[in-house]
Amino acid sequence: MPVDWSKYPPDWKELALAVKRQSDWACEGCQTQCRRPGEPFVTHKLTLTVAHINHIEHDCRPENLVALCAPCHLRYDGERRRLQKLARARIQKVKTAIAERPDPQHLSGPAGAACPAPALQSLKHAQ
């Protein structure tokens, strides 16, 4: 998924570099030693990235930033996407259930009259 750089502050590169330096270029998730600037590229797995702990891109407080290798960052973001997908599905399920319910006005009978609820009456008599 492409990065929307408009959500990041103008000094993002400097902030990210400071977090990476603070971690001594090691992943704070799995402790993998990642490649430093100027070292030859071998694999994306050794690329150190910076993640927002609360997933809010404009919240760049140092306590909200963590240095993660690319695989750890993908797993971290992937879990959030998985949960968001579950939440969207649940919301849609509830919306569908609400839309399929009968109109409550049809259940109450004439205006102000109580619903006779025959099923409830039969339960009371069964006791």
C-alpha cells in the first residue's frame, strides 16, 4: 500500500533517522541488525523502518515511534488491517440485520396499544 506522505510532518525523514539511530539500526521487534546508510543493499528484510505505535501518521512524538525491520513493520500493520477488516464486516452484518428487521410500528398494533406477544404469553402458561 503506498504511503500518503501528506499525513507526515515536513521533518519526517529527520524524525525517522533519529529513531533509527537511537535503536542503533536494530529492529526493536526482533532485534535483527539492519543495514545502515551507505551499506550495500542485500534484501528488504534488512531495511529498518519507523512505525507509529498508535497508527496515527501525524502523531510523531518520540514515544509513539518505534524502529522495525520491514518484516516486523508489515506484520504490525497487517494485524491492524486484519482487525479493521473484521470490524468492517461486523458493522456491515449489524447494519444488514437492522435493515432486515420489521418496522417496530407494525409490531405494536394500534397507536398506543401494547403488543400482545402471544409467544411470551405461552411461555408464562408453560411454567
